[in-house]
Amino acid sequence: MPENSPKNSLPWTEAHEAFCYQHHIPPAAKILWQWLMMQGQIASEIEPDLSEFNAWVAKVRGKPYSHNYLKKIFEILVSCRVLQVIKQYSWKITKLLVRPLSWLNPPKKPREKKLHNHNSSYDSATSNDISAKQGLDSSSNTLTPTTAEFEELERQHEILTACAEYEIYFDPNKRTTRQIFEFDIKDVRLALKHFVKRGGNQAINNPQGWLINCLHNCYWEDQQISLSGFLQLMKSWFPSNLPRDY
């Protein structure tokens, strides 16, 4: 397949976005899903090579995903039933199906009416059905995320994805993970670069805790200074208008 000419146009809809939101599919996995959708007809067998996907990602974002992270986002799509693996040739080449969204969200079967009281009136049954339908409608509306919720989830996914690229994994369901969402993605990336500078996972025993402390204290802004620089800073810090009898 030519590098810049997908076989099919992308049949991506807002329903796909909602599915990603409801199943906590990170942006990297969503991009892989979209890329796989363009490799052939939906629900037909394809044999994609994830190294080709990674090469495409490298052109778009400047660097490819690590092999471990690429495996992880592939497994996320499999666990969410988006992909059905038919045969595994290697970690990066598989024969699979990309399932259609209609299969992932099958329509609910209508519930059969059971008449427990043969003396109940038709109007009463009708009113009960209406009440039940209203309840279902109201509950389904609460599951529909707003645009602001989508944007916030995308921001959080971007932060978790950036950390995962450095093998720092946060559980999005843990309350303590909320701390890292308090910071901007730019600061998170600066902290991650400083994490590597300080020795990474080989030198830091608790990378999650260290990263949050780094963000709170802006470790990356710390610079080693010489004696002359220290004396100059002390001179500027100490007040110049001291009383005569000091």
C-alpha cells in the first residue's frame, strides 16, 4: 500500500468517539484503530504490520512508539473487542478483523411484556411503559459526554500516554492519579525529560511519586551554580539599605 494513500476513506463518527470515551481508550489506541480501519473493509480479514503503523506515527509525531507501548495499545483494542485476532504471526503481524461499531454496540432486545395481573387495565400498562421508556431515555442521556468532558478526557489521556512512553504507568482509576492531571502537558513533558536526565527508572525507585514531586517543585528549573554565582545571588538577595548600627 502506498504510504500516503489509504485504501478506504475513514468511516469515523461521533459514535466511535463516544465508544472511546466510555471504554477509556487512549488517543494512541484510537489512532491505531483509525489506521487499521483504513487497511481494508470493516469486518473483513486484514494482515496489518504494526511496524508500518509505527513508521507512519514517526512521520506524524516525530518519533515512533516503543515496542512495549505499541503492544499495549494493540491489546487495549483487543480487550475492548474492537479487534478480533484470527492468527498471530508475530508481535507485529497478525491476521485480524476490525469489528463494526454496530457489532460493538448491538441494539437491545425489546423486553417482553409480562402480565402479572390479568385484571390490570390497558391504560395502566401503557403508563408504566411510558415511565420505563422515559427512565431509559434519561439514563442514556447521562452517559453522553459533553464537549468539555471529551476535551478533558483527551487531555488526561495525553498525559497518561506521555508518561507511559517513559515506562511510568499511572492507574487512571486510582484517586492518587488525579494529582498529575492538575498539571499542563507541557510541564509534564519537561518533567519527563528531567526524569531521563536524572537516570530514569534505573536510578529512581518510585517514578510515579518522583514525577509528581518534580511537577510540584519544578526540578527541571534547578541549575548548579558556581561559588561566584552563589555570592552574586546572596548579594542581590540581601537587603542593601541596612541601618547604620547593623
